[in-house]
Amino acid sequence: MLGWIVLIALFCTGCAARSPITAEEFETQASAVGFTVETPSVDPETYVSARTAYDETIDMQIDFAVCADQETATTTYNGLKEFIGEPKTAEKTTNVDSAAYSKYTVENGELYFVVARIEDTVLYGTGKLAQRSKMDELLGAIHY
């Protein structure tokens, strides 16, 4: 009986699929965590909308964009992932790639980088590793 319970629990951990959010939802959640949020101008053929959240006191910035389509989001994600790279001195990297969700993080010295994609949205964050908890709080709130 216990085996079935464990099996069902493991199966259901994948039941809660991640859903993309809107730029407005990102702005609301980022503001609630204490970020200042701006709306940058974007190329309307590539991006539907975007927001930049930042905290100058801890030198952290998170850019969020709703892309024109999932292909654009995937291309943007892959470009950002390549830009971050996997530094030879990186202390820790994580990578998750699937059709609907991708996330890549790098801890390198004092710096922390994250790039994430859900369907047609993409997020790119940079900051100091010591203040990572603030970025994690926002990412947890939006489920990215």
C-alpha cells in the first residue's frame, strides 16, 4: 500500500504544469517583492510586451518579455543561455530543457545568472549571489 502512495505522489508532482504570465503580472509580482519596474520599448514584430525589474541598492536586474511566439522565445532563451555560457570557474550550474519550459542558472564567484522560458515568455536575471534570495522570491512567486 505504501508503495502505491509513493508512486501516486511521484506521479502527481508533474501534474502542476507551469503557465506563462503576462508582463503586467510580472510587474505586479516584482513590485510586491520590492523591485522598481519599468516598461522598455520593444520591437513589436518580435515582442508583445516587456518589463525590467531592478534593485539598484543590490545591483540586481530581471528582464521579462512576452515574445511574438514560442519560436522567438526559444531563440531568445538559447541566445541568452549562450551569452551566459558555462564559465570554467562556475561553482554551480543547473539546466532544465523541455518543449514548454526551460531554465538555466549559473553561480560564478559573486555573481548569479538565470534565464528561464515558459512557452512564449522569457526571463533573464543577473545579480550578486549574496542577494540571490530576492530573485528567488520573485521567481517562486511567478513559478519560473
